[in-house]
Amino acid sequence: MTSKRIVLVISVAVFLAWFVVMLGAYTRLTNAGLGCPDWPGCYGHLVLPSTGKALDVAQNAFPSIPIESRKAWTEMAHRYAAGSLVLLICLIALNAVWRSKKKTLPLFLVLLVAFQAALGMWTVTLKLLPVVVMGHLLDGILIFSCLCLLRAQVGKLSPVDLPVWHRWAGLGLLIVFCQIALGGWVSANYAGIACVGFPQCNGQWLPDWHLDQGFYLLSPVGANYQGGVLDNAARISIQMVHRLGALITAVYCLSLAGALLIKVKSCVIRALACLLILLVVLQITLGILNVLMLLPVGIAVAHNGVAALLLATMLVLFYFTSHKDNL
């Protein structure tokens, strides 16, 4: 495959990966995560029947789980989009093995999508086990971010030797990753509207926290976690930790971006700093709107999409401040 064609394939994969992240968020937010009770099919079919005897057969295969066509098709659309992304990443990896000296990142992407497929299966078979749902979100965003990094590597721009800023960007990358993990934990435990109001939570500045309950990762296997099983006090604790994390993340990212704009002359680094500021402000706005408007689907999906862009931006910034192309 020519270099122009592989760049095009990578670019398509980047956009598809971002779409898959947001489609996954839409699937969770519309309670369609168990729209198909089996995997990889849906009620025993690759394409869910819509009418007739085949639909009756599908229902009889899972008599305790009534078919909800809208939820089933939402889940299947997510699987089809993710499957298409897997094919593109495999194509990118094969091209790297045969034609490129840089094989590490494409092969790492293959491992990530393999793990993502396993997480997708476990999400269904373990009935939305929170730690699996959180991992599924994180891995999807990490796939998108690594594809963005790969696209940066095959571009014409080269990294700048900024070792000090490289370390600060690395710390920012870790902070953003942890904050997205907290957001995934909020979503997996249906804690998005546990706190009504902003900046207060249910009329309180410091409600009682129950961190031992809210952040117990080893939830029992076999229970159905759709809708969540934690009491409201535990969900409030999760929401408050996420808010605190958002404050820390925003302060750090905005400070880093501002310092880069003042201290660094590279146009690429300055452009990434401006993008970082824009994304942080947008993400904070979406987060506040989610609380004030009680988690409208469109805004909540956008919140996930901007989180993916934020991590990708930090990863690309980390790459461009390295002393050489060694990622």
C-alpha cells in the first residue's frame, strides 16, 4: 500500500474510532448495553429479525429477556462500527509489518482492539459489570488516541526537543487518563445525576462521602448492573470525586497550555496548546450542562467525545515534545 493510501486509511480509522467512542456512549446512555443478551450475535442472529417466524425463534431462544428492537439495533450498530474499525486497524498493522520500520504502535493497536473485543463480550456476558464497562470506555478512547498519535507520526511534522515540557506533558497525560477513568466509573455506576445542582451537590458543598462503597472495584460477578446497584450516598461520592478530579485536571491543563503559549515558539506546540485550552473549556461547560440539565443524551455523548479528543491532544503533545520520534 502506498504511503498516501495508508495515510488515508489511518485518517479514516481516526474518525471511525471517534464515532465508535460516541456511539458506545450513546448505547450506554440509552440503556442499550444489554440490548443483545448474547455475543457476538444478537438473540442468536448476526442481524436481528424484524418480523415473522424468525423473530419468534429469536425470542424463544431467550424467553426471559423480551426483545426491544430499538435497543438491540443500537447495540448491533455499535458492534458493526467497532468491527469495521478492527478491520482497518488490522490493515494498518499488516502494512506496517511489511513496509514500515515503525511497527510498535500499529501492533500495540492490534492488542488494544483484541482486548476491546474481549471487554465488549464481557460487558454483555457479565451484565454491565462496572469495572468492565469502565475498562471498555477507557480502551476505546485509548485506541482513538493511539490512532491520532499514529496519524501524527506519518505526517510531515517532526517532534521538537523539549525535554522539560515533555515531562510536564507526560504528567498531564496521566492526569487526563485518570480523570477519564473517573468519568467511566461515574457512567458505569449511573452516578451522573446523583448530585443535583452546581457547584453545590444537592444543596451541600461537602456532602458525606462513602469512598469505600463508591470505589469498590471487585463487584460480584453474576448480578445485573443495568441501572446501577449502589445506594445514592455511594453515587454522590463517585460524582464528587469526579468533580474534584475535573477541577485538578482543568487547572493543570490550562496552566500547562498557558505556559507553553508563553515560553515555546514552535507553531505546532502552540497550536496544540490552544486546542488544549479550547477542549478543556468545552469539556467543563458540557460537564456543568450535564448536571444542570439532568444528563441529556446529546450533551452526555458530546462529553465523551470531547474527553477522547482531550486525551488524544495530550498524547500528541507528549509526542511532539519528545527529543526524537521514538513512540
